[in-house]
Amino acid sequence: MSVKILVVDDDPDIRDVLKLTLSEENYEVIEAEDGEEALKAIATKSPDLVLLDYKIPKIDGRAVCAQVKKDLLLRHLPIILVTGKGDINDKVGGIDAGADDYIVKPFEPKELLARIRMILRRTERDLEANPLTRLPGNVSILNELQRRLDSKGLFAVCYLDLDKFKAYNDTYGFEHGDEVIRQTGRILIGNMQNYGNPDDFIGHIGGDDFVVITTPNKVDDLCQQIIADFEKTTPCFYNEADRKRGYLIARDRKGQEQQIPLLSISIGVVTNESRQIEHVAQISEIGAELKQYAKSLEHSNYVKDKRK
């Protein structure tokens, strides 16, 4: 899969030069000519790195950088700020806003490519993550589960899944579907900060599947609040007609119309309060079973394992 780089500059000639330079390494280039376009491209195109000119129209480079780094799902996105020669204030402002590096115009193409390679390597090393949400992926999830087992402490592992997501994706398209997933990630992060422990963990298994690892004393409040926030946010994902109806109209494989309920979230919670759990596979097996049961119920809900 090729690396996507977003080039943000209001000068088309500079964008062309950068495209030519980046094509040497077979990078896929996305372009934006102002700050508003840049933020939209970052939200919808999921670039792997941003090459951002400081002086761009509408929203300047520093403000774009600050806004991206404030978003919990985007803060790991590497940004190289491009500044004019001798503009020391631009450099300082960019670093203060969270830029990962800066390069001064005019620059040597080889130096730019070397910096890009270095930052991409560092980002990959620091973050084994889901490309859509930038949340830790499967390797990190397994490591964290093993760490909890090894520590012999009490844990609660929440397996979260969106209901009716395929029908939503089919009707509204992948870009809207991706935004639902990103927004779900934000809901999880926000609630963990408010209701969880400092060392709690959020992972993104893939698609619309997430994992939250917390402790039994926190898990009920956390699940209830995640559900409340998801239910509050869900209507925003739909157009007015679907919102008013309270369901989607979609056709099944035979071409017959069906009424599909709006998105909801199901959570299966595995804890070691009442039973001994000895290996990671056991956690995921119980979690899958509980989540399946939660999905069989109507609306958003969570089901906690209370068996001994």
C-alpha cells in the first residue's frame, strides 16, 4: 500500500515541484491549497504525512497544525511545516503548535525526502496503529491483554461493535462510514478520560470493532456513558428524512425493501472478578460470545459476564 502525503500550499508551481520530488519515492500525493481544504482532506483522505506551508489562505499552517494535534484521533499524524527562509518566528510557532519537523524554502529535494523517510519510520515504530483511527491495533491489544493477565490484577475487557453498520455503509458510502468509526473512537477516548483510570487502554481491532480495557469498578459507568454519547451522536450521521423516520430503507438481496434500524452499539464485558482467566484466547472467546448476545438485544446495550 503506497504512502499518502498531503501537500498543502497555495502556489500551484510549488505543489508541482513537490509532486515531482515525492514521485521519486512513489508516494501518493494529495493536494490542498488552503487551510480549510487541508483539514477536510485530513479528515476524509487519511494521509500518512502532511507537508504544510506556514503561510496559506483561510487558516494558516500553525492553526491547521494546532487543530490536528488537538484531535485525539489525529494527534499522531506527522506534520512537516514548510517555512520561508529566516522566518524564525514561523519555526518556533510551528513547533509550539505541535509540528513534528520543519524545512526551510528553498530546500534540497534529497533533504526533504530524507526527513520524510525518517519521520515515517519513527511514526511506524512508535505507533502500531489502525490507519483510520490511529488507535493501537491488534498486536498492541494482545500485548496489553497479556500484560493484564501477568499482573494478576482485576480487569474488565469491553468488546464493542456497531450494529447495522454494513447497511449504513452500503447506503451512505465508505467516507461517511469511516467518519462514524472515527467518531466512535473519539467517544471512547473522551469517556475513558472522564470515567476511566489513567492506565486504561483503547484498541481498534478493525472495521467497527473496538476494545476497551479498564477495571471492574469503572466499567459500568464507562459503558453507560459510551452508550449515552453514542445514542446522542447517532442522528447526526443521517440525513433529515432517515432521521425523522428513525430507520433506513434498504433493499435485501432479493430486491425487497427492508426497514433497517439506525446505528447502535453493543458491548460485551469480560471480567475476572468471579472466574479465573488464564490466557488471552479465553478473554476473546468469552468476549465474542457476550457481544453476540448483546447484539441480539434491541438498541444499544452492554452485557457483563457474571458466570463463575
